[in-house]
Amino acid sequence: MSDAAQLLARSHELRERALVRTPGGVHSNVRLGGPQVFIEYARDAWLYDVDGENYVDYLLGQGPNFLGHAPRHLVEAVSSACERGLIFGGQHKLEVEASEVVCEALGWPDMVRFGVSGTESVQAALRLARAATGRKRVIRFEGHYHGWLDNVLAAEGSLGWGTASVGQLPGHLDDFAFVPWNDEERFARAIEEEPDVAAVIMEPIMINAGVIEPAPGYLDAVRALCSKHGVVLIFDEVISGFRLGLGGAAARYGVVPDLATYGKAMAGGWPASALAGRAELMELFDKGGVNHSGTFNGSVVAMAATHATVSHLMDSPPYERIASHGGALMDGLRGIGEAHDLPLRVEGLPMAFHVSFGTAEVTDYRSLQSLDLDRYARLVPELVAHGLWVAGRGVWYVSACHGADELDAALTRFDKTLTDRA
Ligand code: PMP
């Protein structure tokens, strides 16, 4: 590759301009510490920057580009929807079709309400749970992320669980009780002892902090205790939904929540989210006085993107292909770590896995901290400079567009990064 200053000349210029008009030069704080590279365009599993360099993409827009960048069927559906008008302030057929296909793909929900971002759908879920139970408190899990708004942001980035932002309301977490992930006993104690519990909310597989699966039987135990205490169980499947399989984590682990939130992969890159659930809960938006509003909810293009993406996933499921690529990539990365004599660890599922350094056993957020997460974060700018587009927090996402060429490029570039820094 060309010399670094040369490589980033155009990006550097854009960055200088961005800093004048935008705090930190970025529009989401998640990107503050990220690569200062400006992307010109993206196709399939590749990004191309304004300086002419390319990157194999394993970040996928933080997850949404599950079918790759600009897949034909999605671009066509969105373009033809645009021609008919963008937003009506009234109902349209695509909303109905998108609702039907989402419920059919997921299998368990009766009804769905669309929104624009995962954060908003989480808010709707919490409000609905409180309305349904007449209770207030929520049990949640250390290291799980549920959006950036005042009442749920408990993370330093997505990883921590202490106070997250200057300017949040004092006492914004007073209505939440935190328990460690994968600790059945602690959860049982919390739900027995906490007063006034309306809901339990979780990422049914931790992906924002490490990729940590639920221990066998854990979700069943949580489900049973929620049912016993009349507590609404909310799965936040904003990342896992449609990625782990058509039915998301609920289907993978065979546990049905009362409500679940979706986003990211559901619309293939277009901003759209969903709250799905059992009819008796969802009907409260209609007959129970629970407000859920939004100018852009169910907008034409969002519905076209959702319908096209979910229909495509049903008609041509890419899950086996993704599992095979992801599995080979995980093995390849481990092999490179061994060859360089590094304690590199690669854990999780082929469609979303976590790369870090360390040897400790990891079952929850606290044990994750015993890994050398900073060491991996320090490697990321070098990986990017070698043409691998990955995130500092260590999660790698695989899409339906990753194939043999991408596998070869990823492993070669990863290996070269380690060799060049040695
Ligand atoms: N829940 C989870 C599990 C997420 O990963 C995210 C985003 N990373 C959100 C909620 C918030 O979604 P959005 O960024 O679309 O508001």
C-alpha cells in the first residue's frame, strides 16, 4: 500500500472540513475513536475510500449490511418505492406486507410496530411493559446495550455499565436493577427480591460486549421466572435479529419472549426498527392508552427495504453460507494468532464473533474485562491501514457477500498486520 500520508490525503482534507461543522467530525459518538477514513462507496463486502484504497468489511455498518452493501434486490425495491413518494402521513400497502413478512419470518410474534432506530423501539417496549403490568422497575444485565437515551444508557461506549454520559438526568438508572449475565442464581434472587418489577430486558446473546452466548438452560430459567412473576420478558434483538437465523436468538435458543426489538439487519442498511410481540401486549398501543408515535415510522422506503430484505432472507436463506465463511475465518484467525505466538482469541458465532487477547474464561461482562481488550483496540488502526474494516471493540460481523476472495484477503491482511508490527 502507499505511504500513509499519501493514502489519507483526501480523507484528511475531508476530516478537516468535517471538524469545522460537526463536533468531533462524526455524527455518532460511537465513531469518535474510529478510523479517520472517508468512504467513497461500498459494494458487496468491500468499502472503497476517497483515496482509492479498499477494505474488506467485517463491520458492516455496525451490523445492518447482512446481505452486503447495496444488494441488487434491495436497491431495486427502494428505488421503485421512491418513485411513488416517500411518506404519506397515512397508511399504505407496503406497511401491511412488511408487517406480515416480519411476523412470518420470526415465527412467534402476533403483531409488530415499526420505528426508525433500535433505541426508539426499546423505549416503546419498556413503556408497553410498564403499562401492561402497572409496575415500574426493570431488571437488566451488566454490559448489555439498549440505546443511547437517558433512561437506558448505562455504558461507557457499549462496554461499560457505569454512568455513561455527562448531562444525563440524575437518577436516570434508579428504576433499573443490574445483574451479571449467565448467573441464574443472581437473576432468581433479583426477580424474587426486587419490588415492582415490570420487565426484564436483555440482549439474548451478548454481542455489544464480547460475543457471549447464554449458558445452556439460562434463557429457559429466565423465561420461567418472568412467567412466574408476571414480568414482561423483552429480548433486544437489534443485532441478533435476522442475523443468527430468520428467527433470531429466540429461535436459536428456543425461548419465546413477550416482546422483542429488531433493527439493523432487518432492513439491510436502511434505518428501520421494529417492536414485535404478543397481541395482548401490542394491542395496548391501540386500546390501552399507550403512546408510540413517530413521523417516519412505517415510511415507504423503510417498508420497501424491510420487505425486500426479509423476503429475500426467507426465499434464499444465506445462513449456511455465512456460517461456513465465518467458521473458516474464525479458524484462520486463530491459526494466525498461534503462528505469531500470540494469545489471540476468537469467540462467538460465525455470523458475529469477538476477537481479543487473553486466556481467561469469559462468561459475563466482568470476566470479559480480564482480557486485554485495549491491546486489540490498539491493533485496529493497523488492521484498517492494512485494508481490514473492523471495530475497536472486537466484534466482527459476517455477511452473505463474504466468500473465498474475502476470506483470503482478510487472512492475508490480518497476518501481514501482525508481521509488520513485530
Ligand atoms: N439495542 C442493541 C442490542 C443494539 O446493539 C443497539 C445498537 N447498537 C441498539 C439497541 C440501539 O439501536 P440504534 O443504534 O439503531 O438506535
